[in-house]
Amino acid sequence: MTTPIRVGLIGAGIGRSRTPLLHMAEAAAQGFRLRYDLLDIETQTGDKPSLERLIAEAEAQGFAGLNITHPFKQAVLPLLNELSEDAAALGAVNTVVFGERGRTGHNTDWSGFLEGFRQALPDVPRTVVLQLGAGGAGAAVAYAAQSLKVERLLLSDMDIGRAEALAARMNAVAGRPYVHVVTDLPAAMQDAEGLINTTPMGMAAHPGLPLPAELLAPRHWVADVVYFPLVTPLLALARERGCRTMDGSGMAVFQAVGAFRLFTGEDADPQRMHDTFQAATRVTA
């Protein structure tokens, strides 16, 4: 029996992640075996292992690589040997590949969001967009905003220093000041045509809205990177108000498409992965 390719996901509170199913089902459809383990920092038995230890153990056990999710997409950087061009520009990693050159960090979140957005909201105005969150997912979305031709990205985060650091990084990469840190959400929403939530708000472990409900108007479009639940309180409110919306499924599927290629060297079928995701959503809804 052929030894399966072994990969995994490191994060916190990831028990309901659909990423393992996407990878294993796609490998099976292509005729090979892939084992995908969840390495949840919150459910590890005994002494809580460090991120460094989890990565070292996976590497020693012959994993092909790892996906990295909240809250480790930036914390993982010092533990890697090299970064892809996109990961270096972002300062965030969601995929680590183990190879002859050691540990290489990649980022497929940004391309996942980009492709998901192009499919869900292809024709919405993007002159001024408000983004909530400047963490790992926020970095990916801010980077994708360049390819989406966003003219001004207004960036809000509870940690002003983190927001300012991301804005400086993205503006340096773009060669123009397109990211602007804001603290006045009512004024920002007045200017913005669209809203992107990259914070954990709306997840089962972080219930609620990422901004006051009264700021959302029917003229806004709304995108959310959270995919469990697929319809977050923010998206439910936006749809109630008549806004065009994008849920987190597109980013989840297309980031997995990119990671699958990095782990296996094979191209995934995006539609098949999407169908797998939707089938799992129906079962767990």
C-alpha cells in the first residue's frame, strides 16, 4: 500500500475546519492517498506544546508540509528558513512546505481571497474600501486589494500599531500610499463603497458584529473571510439590508487549491473542491 502524503493544520480552535476534507477528498479523486491531521493548540494533551515544537515534530515525522492558521500566521515567520515572494511581501504565512532547503513559507490566502472575490463580486465599485483587521488574514486581503485595483483601502484594527505596520508594508510593496489607517468607523463607512471583515468576529468562538450595525447601508457591499458559520451575523445583517455579499467559502476553497499544489505538486480541481466544501456545509449546517 502506497504511503500517504502527510500534511496538517496548526491553529487554535480548528476542530471544525473543512480544510482536511478538501485536501483528502481531492487526493482521493486524483487516485492517491493523503492524510491531513489537525494540530489544535487548544486540544493538545499534557503540557501545551509550543508552535516551534509542533512544527519540529511534524517535520521529523515526515510531513510534506503544514497549513498555518489563526493565531500563528505571523508568529511562524522566525521558525522558517525562507519565504516565497508573496509571503515575504505580506509578512504572513499560511502554508509551510518541508523540503531539501528546509522550511519554506508561502501564502495562498491572498490568492484565495482574490479569486473568491472575482467570482462573487466581480463588478462592485472599489474606489474606497474599509477593511476590518490587520492580522494574518488582514495582510492577505490588503495584498490582494492591489490586484483588485482598490484605490484607497481604509484599515481599522484595535491594535493601531499593527495596523500602521501593515499599512507601511503594503504601501512600500505597492509603491503608492493606498492603505490608510483609520480610527473613525462612522466616517470611514460614510466614504467606503464596500466592507471586508478579516477579524475573527462572527466565528462561533467570537460571536457578534465587527462594527456597529447602524453603520451598514444598502449601498455597501460586504465580504467576510469567516466561513464557520458560513453566514456570519455580519453577512446576515448585510443581506437583510439588501447589500451584495461574499461569504468565506471562496477564500477557503481557493487557498486550499494553492496549498494542495504546494504539498503534492498536483493541480486541484477548484469546482470539485467547491462541491466538497458545499456538501460539508449542508451536512453541518
